[in-house]
Amino acid sequence: MKNFVVKTIANAAALAIAVWVLDRITLTGDSTGKKIGTLLLVALVFGLVNFLVKPIVKVLTFPLFILTLGLITLVVNALMLMLTSWLADKLDLSFHVEGFWTAVLGGLIISIVSWALAVVLPDDKD
């Protein structure tokens, strides 16, 4: 359970950095507390999308992974971020990604930040 909470907070931090760096990824709210709550909920949605949908997409696009030497991962990450944005809209969360190329850059930022946090944070397998 602790690992799940740490990964959710790491996802929220990565999403926050993407929101901060890219002006076409927006997170709105009345107060800082509301923005943090929204960010945590979006991180949960993002985690679920990556857990449930991403493996299916990776299997279906496996030939493209081989053909592009893995560069299609950027597109898959962008699509997962856009799906998260769409689901956030349906769940009335104030998180929005505007455009495919913004999603590609956002996915790249989130991947780098998540990787850096995974290196720093302990991974309890207990």
C-alpha cells in the first residue's frame, strides 16, 4: 500500500512539473489545496490508465516498437496523457492537455521526472 501511495504522489509531482513547464497543459482551481487535490486525483486516473490501457496498446503496437526502435513510446505516452485529460474532463476535474504535440512533450517530461523520482525514492517490494 505504501508503494502505491508513493507512486501516486510521484505521478502527481511529475504531472505538476509538466503543468508548470508547458502552458498548454492546464490545471485550474480556486486555491492551492484544491489544485493539489485535483492533481492527486488526476495522478490516480493517470496511474489507472497506465496500468489498464497502456499494456494493451503496447501489445497491439509491438511491431511499431520494433520498427521505430522504441520511439513509438513517445506517441503511446502522449495518447495515455490525452486519455487522462479526456477522463479528467468526464470526471469534472480541472486538468486539460491541449493538442497532440503538447501531450508528446508532457509525456516526455512526465517520463523523465517519474524515472528520476523512481531512482531517488525507495521501492519497497514487501
